[in-house]
Amino acid sequence: MQDLTNDFNPNLPTSIDRENDGILRMADWSDWHDEYENEGSELNARKRAVQAQVVAVVDQCPPGPVTIVSICGGQGREVIGALEGHERRADVRGRIVELDTKNAAFARAWAQKVQLGNLEVLAGDASLAESYQGLAAVDLVVISGVFGHINNADRMRLIGFLRQICRKGACVVWTSVSWGDGKIESLRKHFLDNMFEEESFETLAGKFAFTIAKNRYVGEPVPFEPHAKFFSFGSSRDNPDEAAQ
Ligand SMILES: C[S@@+](CC[C@H](N)C(=O)[O-])C[C@H]1O[C@@H](n2cnc3c(N)ncnc32)[C@H](O)[C@@H]1O
């Protein structure tokens, strides 16, 4: 397998090593998930924090269907992993959108196995509005491991798009890294500017200092535009100041 680690940032290490938790691996998005098996890793801690938020949101949803979207959802660790034993899993529907076909197949098989069969797994491009077509108004959006990979303009477009799929009162659970230089504050402000009120924000201990936030949409849904594209995964690499995690 070719290691592309240094293609996007010459300051990153030349090989995969434990010091870097495997988190910087970019060549194979399926293998990247192996780090979740490392119980002590920052990635594992991030997953657990996101899962806790996912469970809390589902617990709080009124009786009836709960529509969830996971953007660049990988193997479904945050959503399926959180809800595989949840008493309301029969209520859960929605879509995990993941480009890597191996990851998508993993998530699809897992969802079926744990009776989350109404959670569709789309092996497709999460940067395209058409990938979200046909969904009911969304109660929960999960965006984990994405913002660090896209530049500021793409972050703004993606957050703006969320207003097209979220119901009023929907939650967005999202992660990032603490970049320094005010970038995380700018990301938080983009949410506020789009009427996503911040309900929680935490920073995990460790070198990557992952952040996990939950925002609630207090605006009205805006019309769905099916032909939009709102990010290019990896666009943060164009700017050396915008490190990818
Ligand atoms: C850092 S991983 C995060 C995966 C998952 N959200 C998690 O936190 O475990 C980024 C994921 O984005 C996927 N990805 C990259 N570009 C994508 C795109 N345009 N559409 C959908 N998924 C994409 C990759 O295949 C990879 O699984």
C-alpha cells in the first residue's frame, strides 16, 4: 500500500508510527479505522465522546422516527457503534454517506446485523447535495473527522448546507482539532452565524486535542438545492496553515 502521508503536508512524519497514533494515515481510509481498536488512542477517545453525544440526542428525540445523517461516516463507528444496542434503534433511519466502498460495505453489514437496517449506507460523495436527496427532515447530523480536511471556505459551505437538511431543533455533533490561531473559534462562529446554537463544546486531552461539539439548529429549514457541491475533501492541504487530522 502506498503511503501518501507526505503528499499533503511536508511537515508530517515520513512513516506511520505509534507516536502519531496512526491518525495521520491517509492512503487507505479503511485501514485508518484500525486505530479505533487501540483503546488508549486519542481517536478512540474521540469516538467515545461522539458516541455519547449521539446516544444523548437520540434519547432526547420525541417518540417516532429519528433521522440521522453521517457525513463522511467511515465505517459507522460513531453512529452504528453508539446505537447498536440502543432500545430505540428501530426508530432510527437516515443515511451514512461514505466514499470508500470498503468502509461503506463494513458499515452496511454492521447496520444490518444490529437491526439498524433503516440506516442506509450510501457509498457516495458526501460533498454533493444529491447524496442527501430524499431524506426526511434530519434530527441529527454527525460530522466527525471532516473539518480538519477541508479549508475554511468549504467549512462555511458545508455548515450553510446543513440548514437545507436539518429540521428546526436538529442537532449537529461535530469534531475538529484545536488548531490554535483562532481557527477553531472561526469554525464555531460559522455555526453560530448559521443559527446553530452551541450546546456543548469539549476539548480532549492529548496531542491532537480533538474537540467535540454539539450545536442545535434554531432557524427554519431553507430550500434544498440538489446540484450543489460544498467541499473538496483534502482542500485544507492547499494551505499549510490548515493542518489535516
Ligand atoms: C477521517 S475519516 C473519518 C471517518 C468517520 N467519520 C470517523 O470519524 O470515524 C474521513 C472519511 O471520509 C471519507 N471521505 C473522504 N472524502 C469523502 C467524500 N467526498 N465523500 C464521502 N466520504 C469521504 C474517507 O473515506 C474516510 O472514511
